[in-house]
Amino acid sequence: MVDSKKHISQQDLKGHNKPGDLWISVQGKVYNVTDWTKHHPGGDLPLLSLAGQDVTDAFVAYHPGAAWQYLDKFFTGYYLEDYTVSEASKDYRKLVAEFSKMGLFEKKGHCALYTFVFMAMLFAVSIYGVFCSDSTWVHLCSGGLMGLLWIQSGWIGHDSGHYQVMSSRGINRIVQVLTGNCLAGISIAWWKRNHNAHHIACNSLDFDPDLQHMPFFVVSSKFFNSITSCYYERKLHFDSVARFLVSYQHWTFYPVMCLARINLFAQSFLLLLSKKNVPNRVQEIFGILVFWIWYPLLISCLPNWGERVMFIVASFSVTGIQHVQFCLNHFSSNVYVGPPCSNDWFRKQTQGTLNIKCSSWMDWFHGGLQFQVEHHLFPRLPRCNLRKVSPFVVELCKKHNLPYNIVSFWKSNAMTVETLQAAALQARDLSRPVPRNLVWEAVNTHG
């Protein structure tokens, strides 16, 4: 019997991977998602990064079952020729289906409630310390508590960007703006755009923004070739300034992390003031303005400039712990150059992530990042369920000979510093000349 279906080869599909011409395949059916990029809840970057190939595993990971019904309106009438599914992908999709039947994607527990209560306590105590005490030490501790509040805000923002932490989308959105924009000064729109790009292209040097920290840090000597960032849409120049900073990055890593929040403030403003499509831009800007009203006013209530600077440094330094945590999960893991490949999506997620071994009573500290492998494979899974599914993921990785890397918190720090040191020593190799400036010459002059 003759097959009446129209087919398209994988090579032809690969040709539809440019802005204005974006096709994808899900379970062998080909869809034209070109016009959907403007409305896609996850932003345009995931579609731009994965277009021109079968994306079934990624689609299953990031979309609930209800999303399947909307695919048909994008169907081109074509089916992917020679469509096959690897054994690892088959088992992965079965696991997603099993978790869904068990209700694990819907059972969120009381994690968000506990976090909100903790945040309210931290905010109240920090404000009380500023207004009701004359002690310098109390003011210093108040700054530290504010930093701890921002860390908890970060976990809520992270969770709410992946799944609905509240009972409705409207309330979920309010929580995002309040805890992210208003309380922490970080645009949730920027966070979602940046984080979705990271998840889709985990540890791709030119597609994953979480590895693109030039001129301060590089995790691979491949950055020395001044690669082009597909996220920032510009070349990351490895010039004399970058070489100088990178040469000492294993020493500057923790000090820079203490001030890394400044970069998040800057990135938020750059996105909101850009011409890029930003959903709810007015809400986002209003929330940021709220932060830049109450936080400076609070600091101004301190008795002198010394204590004001101390408060800012304390709050930034404490929240720097979270910035370090984000780096630990990926800096020392495998990296690659190029767009994410759907056929290797599952393996790339496990190769590019590192779990942190910890007891359950420390889960509040890590915010779910300790189960980074599980989180990257099942991003919609509430963090309270990550520990429950961990044994299943370990078994899946073992069955298909996939990496499942897990070390202690202290070991992960050591691995990160070792990675930075290795790149730093390579950057000092003067046999690879780059344009120099007076600073470089002065620091490296002998005699």
C-alpha cells in the first residue's frame, strides 16, 4: 500500500533554521513555528537554537501534556523521513509519562509558602535593625539578612520561571514581579530569557550565556579565539584586558562573585531598554523602579556613609553565595561549541551538569540546584520532588552509560577553581600574542 504522507528529509529540515524560517519536528511531524516566536511563553531563543531538527525530548521536558493540542495549527503537512528514536530517549519519555501519572509535576508541596514566610521574616528583621538600632554590628547583620532575602527571592524566581508556584497564572505573575523586580531589583523577564537559553544549550560556549563572562572569566581556552555569542549577538573579544583578567581569575572568582549582582542589575536594564520583544515590559520596568526607590531610601536611613557602604557590601556579598552556586553546577563540567543537537540533547544535559551531595536538611540552602541533573532533565518538576526522582535518574543514566556526576559542596568549589586555574595558566602563555595595552605591559614587566 502506498504511503500518502508527504515526507521531508532531515537535511531539508535543517535548512529551516534561520529567523523568518523556523521549522521543527516533534515525534516525526514537522511544524512551522516561525510566527510563534513572538508569542512563545519561553521566548524566541529556544526556537531559534533548536530549529531545523527534531526537538521531541526538549518539547517533552518543557511542556505539560496540555501543550500538545496546540501543535496541530503549526503542522506543515510533512513528516520527517527516517525518523527514529534512541533507546535512551524512549526510556526518558517513559519516565516523564510516569512522573506525570504520579502527579509529581503538579504536587508542589508547601515549599513556596515556607519560602515566603522566611522572606517576610528576613525583610522585617533587616528593616527593624536599620531603624531601631544604633549598633554598627546590627546594621552590618541587617545588610547580611537582606542578602539572604535576595537568595530566597532568587529561588522563587527560578522556580516560578519553570513552573507555576501559585494557584493561578495571574498570582504567579504577581509573585514573580514582587519577589524578583520589586524586592531584588532583577527583571524576571531577563531571568527567564537568560535561563531558558541556558537550559536549551547547556554548556555550549557560544549559545549558553551562563558560560559567557568575558572579560572576567572563561572556562575553556576555546574562548581565546574570540568566539561569537549567539545570545548577546556579538563577538566576545579576547584582547589584552581579557587576558590580564583571565590570567588571575582563580584568585578573583570569589571577590567578583561578591559584586556579581551589579551585572544582573545592568543586564535587567539593558533588556528592558532594548528593542527586543519583552512581555509585560511596563510591569517589569515599574517593578525595577520600585526596588530603586525603597532600597536607596533604606540605605539613606543609616547614620553615615561608612555604614551605608558596609550595608551594601554585606548584602551583595551574602547574595554572592548564590552566584557561586550557579557556577558550581556547570563551570567544571563538559563544554562544547555550536548549537544544541536534539539527537544528543539528553546526553548534553547530563554531561554539562554537576550535582551537589547534601543532606535533606540542607535543601533550603541549595534551592534545588543540588539536583542539577534531575532539574535539567525535568525542569518543570517542583524542587520538593527532585530528591524523590533522583534514584530513577541514577538508574536511567547507569542503564544508558550516561554521566551522573555528584560531589560535595566543597569538592565542587575546588573543581570550579581548578577549571578556572587551568584556563588562567593557558591565558598566560605569551606564545599566543594578543594586542597589549599599558596595563598588561606594566604588570608583566620583569626587572
